[in-house]
Amino acid sequence: MDRKSNKKIAVYIVIVCFMIGIIGSGITLLMERTDAVYDRQQTELTILHPELEQEITENIQYYHDNMKRILLQSYIAVLLLFLSFVSLCLLLQRHRQKQIRKELSMELQQLAEQMEQLRNKEKLLLPLEYGYRSSGMYEPELNRLTEALFELTAFFLAQNEKIEAEEKNTKALITDISHQLKTPLASLKLSHDLVQEDKITQKQRCEFLEQEEAEIDKLEFLLNELMKLSRLENHMIQIKPVKTSIVETITEAVNQVIMKACSKSITIQVEKETDYMADHDSKWTAEAISNLLDNAIKYSGTGTTIIIRIQKLTTHLLLEVEDEGIGISDTELHKIFQRFYRGEQAAKLVKEGTGIGLYLTRRILEEQGGTITAKAKLKSGSIFRITLPL
Amino acid sequence: MSTILKVENLIKYYKTGEAVVKAVDNTNLEIIRGEFTVIVGRSGSGKSTLLHLIGGLDRPDSGRVIMDGQDIFSMKEDQLARLRRNKIGFIFQDYNLIPSLTVWENVVLPLGLDKKKVRKDKIMEILSKIGMEDRKDARPDTLSGGQKQRTAIARALAASPAIILADEPTGNLDSKTELEVMSLLKKCVNEFGQTLVMITHDETIAQMADKVIYIEDGKVVTVS
């Protein structure tokens, strides 16, 4: 019996006492009244017939006693009736409570079963019925519990999938990296073998050695890029977005590529009205933007201009990087952000290049809730658009 | 990686006079949980019909749509309606906001249909995330296109559905608002771990997707 039903019983007892009191006092009042009436009748009759005094007294006494007995009997009857009514109510209450408890235990058991399923990594099977509702007095609490369990399951499943996806991704990454390293390594090996030949001239040897050096440089660059990529993919690099000035980040990015731009006499213009504070990781966002600028410089002719625009949207900041380079063909637009993809024209124009830059840029931006898209311009060149949350 | 949604041999033909339009012609596809999938096709390629079928808004001639292991067309109409309200969020090109209700009322409307308790703090969180918290008492006709679509996004997110189906959500927006709406949608979906399926004919949006499905004449042509 819980506190709620104890309280109810106490209330019943109080009501019973109250009713007994009322009925009791009512009956006493009635008795007093009849006593008074009988007394008056006796006195009146005695005055009218003084000779019959003895008889009258006896008669009245008889009626009086009779009346008293009847009143007492009816009092007890009413009391009994009332008591039985109250106990019936109590019994019914008890029964209902038992039912509720039974339902509750069934529902709790169901929840326990669901939790077991959850542990066994099964999907929740039981309440397929949508908008599942429990009955009984614990409805809101139980519903909350069920809802929480469902949320927990969803979370658990999502985590599980994330782990699996990451594992798969790591495997793919390892395959991709070894594939990328194979080509430069093979050509390095070839020139190394050639240098060791006796028949070649000193001049040829120098050429091969130079080539070797170039290959080693390329390998080093590739390795650096791959390191960054794999560390980012495996969350070894923590990208922590904080509210910082976007102009500072852009300046940092421009500084990283300004020497390359100068050597091709390319101007980098920053169009801005004011500075904005955006939620981003300054160091890594600068890396992402400088990747874009690096590409823009690589694939643009001498004397061209690169424009960076900053605009505020309601919830995001929009950065545009526009160049006058070779542009991107429509069929390649959605492929350029894939890992190790190199545009056909781009590969022809610039030999070195790993297909990591744009992928890295996308990863960095998406990691902090931003996006990047590319668009070809009508004449020549391309526009990259970055959004960052404000 | 688990499949949240599977489409098996789905067929839907329309008859217009003598000609039969094969809107969805024996289509098979899978949507992975947590991924952002874009379905690209020219207008008239049957992509909207496909999305309506996936979302249980329309019934196919034959074929199955299996969501979380359940064949949705084997359900009774009211069960299907409940599944739609609990598991699927819809976003449409023309927003489908109710003009006589405020932004707040529009957002909590689907919750009311299910007699769910409205968790005010959660709705406020969504509204502030999409930058509409100070316009929550405005009526749709006073909002710009971007604001209307952001309201529709909030409405789709309010019931925290597992999957969000969007039918050209940026079709009526200029390119900058489009970028903003897309960024928001992507960000929210990532944060709440939801699956997003979007129909578009815009290659720019396809660049943001994890998976692109091309559709032509009711058939899946390529997946990349």
C-alpha cells in the first residue's frame, strides 16, 4: 500500500466518523423531541383524566420504550449500511490498485526487455505501434521513460554506425595513401637504379640525381599532405570553432600564398564592408582558404586577379573566392571535392598535385558546420563559395 | 552503416489520355542512415513522384518502400499517417506554411496533431539555431522567401524525425539564400544525426551531398 492509498483510507475514516457523528446527533435530537412530546401528552392526559393516572403513565412508558428501541435499531441499521458501503469502496479501490500495479509491472518488464535488446544491438522490436501509449496512473512518467529509451537507442545505434563508418573510412584511407605513394616511389627507384649504372655519362648522372631530388621533394610534400589528411580524418586534429575575426583569418591565408602570387604577378583583392566575427577555427580555416588561393594561383595566368568577398547572411557568413583561371567543367563540378580526384584539365596543366587540397578544405569547413561549393563562371575562371556559421 | 530506407522495384504510372507516363519505373535505391543523399533529375524525370512515394504521401502501383525494416505500404492508413508524423519531416519548394498562423504556431502544428507535449525550450533552440527566434510571432506573409523556408525547416525538425525529405527546398530562392538555407539544413541535420534526402536539379547542391543519385525517365541512371 503506498502513501496515496493510505491517505485515501484516512480520508474515508474521517468521513465515516463525521457521518456517524451527524447521524448520532440527529437521532439524539429526535429522541429529545419525542421525549418532550410524550411528557406533554402525559401531563395533558393526566389533567383531563386524573383518575386514570396510573394507566396513562404505564401506556406512555410503553410507547416511549418502543419508540426508543425502534430509533436505536434504525440507527444501527443506517450505521451498518454506511460502513458496508465504505468498505465496498475500499475494496474496489484495492482491486483497481492491484490492476494498475499489474499493468505497471508488465510495462516495466517490457522496458527491461527492450533494454536487453538494446544491449544485444538489436533494433527495438516491441512497440512497433507508433504513438505508443501506456494506461494507468503512471502514464506521463512511463511515457517519458519509453521516450528516453528510444532516444538512447537511436543514439546508441548512431554511435555504433559512426564507429563502423570510421573503421571503413580508415581502411579506405590506407589503401588510397599507399596507392598515392607508389607512383613517386617507383620513379624514384627507377632513377636510383639508373644512377648506379656504369655506362652512363657524368652529365646523365647529374640529370638523374636532379630528378631523384625532385622526386624526393614531391614525396615529402605528398607525405605532409597525407599526414594532415589522415590526422584530420581520424580526429587527431581538434578543430575548435571560436568567435574570431574573419578578416584576420583571411589575412593569414593570403600571407601564406602571397609570394607565389607575386611571382606570377597575380593580384589578390579583398572586398569587404566591415569585419565579422564568425564561429571558426582560425588556424585551420586559414589553411582551407589558402588551399583555395593556392589552387587559384596555380591554375590562373600571369597578371590576373583573385577576388575574395565577405558577405553576411542571416545565420551564416558567405566568403567568395573568384579567380580568372582555367575554370571547372560542369561534369567535374561535384567530383572535385572527392578524395584524390584531379580535374582532367588541371592534371594536364600542372603536373604536381595530389588531389588532397580541395578534399581537405571541404573536410575542414564541414567539420565546423560550414559548406563549400564551386561554380564555373560564364567566361573563364571559377567561384568557390564558403559558408561559415556566425 | 545501416540502411534507413530501401526502395524495391517501385513502379508508378500515370495515364494522361492515351499516353502512359512512367513517373517511377522499377526504381531501386538505398538510403544510408545519417547520410545526405541528393536525387538529381530534370523536371519531369519523376523525382518528385519518387519522393512522395518514399514519404508515403502517395501509393505506388507496385513495389515496396521499407523504412526501418517496415514496409510502409502494408500499413493501415492511420498507422502510415502516424509514421509520417513521427519519423519523416517534409520540406517543400513552396514552403506550405499556413498563412493565418504565426511562425511559432506553424512550427508546433504537427506536434499538436499528435497530441504531443510541446517542449518550449526545444522549439526555442531550433528557432534560435535557424535565426528566427525574434520573428516567432510574425505571420508568413510578412516573411521573405528565405525566412519562410527556414520556418519550414524548423517545422520539419520540431518532431525530431529520423529522416527529412526535401523537395527542391531552394527552388524559389536566390543563390545566396539558397546557400544559407542549405548550410543551415546541413548543420542541423548533422547536429541531430538525421538523414536528409533532397530532390534538386541544381548541381551546386549536389556538391554538398554525400551521395548523388541521378534519375532520368523514372529510372536511376547513376549513383556517385
